[in-house]
Amino acid sequence: MDYYNEQLITKKTDGRDILLRVLIGLATLAVLALIVIGLIMFNFLPLIVIAAGALYLSYLLFTGTFTEYEYIVTNNDLDIDKISGRRKRKRLITVKLNTVTQWGEYNGGEGSGVDATVMASDASGYNAWYLLAETEKYGKVMVIFTPNEETVYNINHGVPFAAKKKLAERKEDSEEENDETAE
């Protein structure tokens, strides 16, 4: 049976994104003010073309601050793409799921001794997962992402049994902790 899943995650807006948008807006206003002053003082009409170019550039920069991640699970592969401004796509990583050594819900303590980390989550801090794998390009890598239930299910079919077992043990431990706190 083939396993296939696509999931699109929108990164939450953080303080850095807001700061960039404000700076882009202020820079655009400053450039347009200079162009208007140049038009009034020198009556140089080609400045209108420069104004249009400045507005278009600010539009590209502003929309480029919106980020989405796409997770694609195809049988034994997990591809993660970063989409900027809904127009520019970049492949962040391709992970062969049979090279995964560990995976589960991310709580910040995982990933010691990795060569690289790929952050592709929605930045909300909720429902984040991680996986540790060996790749040719990066060596030992940790991927932090925010999959839905269907994506988790499809990834679990490609992950080696030892990693699945660790995931099952982790779920059992968390269920026991929930039972103890409920009493």
C-alpha cells in the first residue's frame, strides 16, 4: 500500500515579522516622500516610474514576510518545503524515513549531538513534533515540525520499528502521568 499526504502549515506572525513589516512600510513612505519632493522641485516625470518600482518592491518585501511550510509524505520520504509570500518555494530537507532513529512530540529536551536542525513548525509552541535522522547532506539532523494526525500516521508507516516503539512508550508514559494527575 502506498502512503501519501500533503499538509500546509502557516507560520504564526512573531515580533520579528511585525518589525520587518513596519520597517518596510516606513522605508516605502520615506522613498515616496523623496520622490514627491523631487517631482515638485525638479518636475522630473520619470520619477513616477521609480515610485511605481518602489511600491512594487515594497509589496514583494512585505508579502515575503509571510511563511508557510509544506510537508509531503510519499511512502518512505518526508519532504519539507518553505514557501515565502506564496510565490517562492525552497526545499528545506528530504528525509528517508527508514533512517529515523527517534521521533515523537517535541518538548525541548531532544536533539543533543545533532549536526543540523531544521525548524519547520508553525511557531505556536503547540503540537510540535521532532524526528532525528541521518541524511547525506547534513549528517545527523533534527527536524522540528507541526504535523496533523494523518501526517503522523503516514510517517509512522515509514519509520523503523525501534523508533515506533519509542513513540508508543512515550504515549503510554504520558497517559500514565495524566492518570496520576487526575487522581
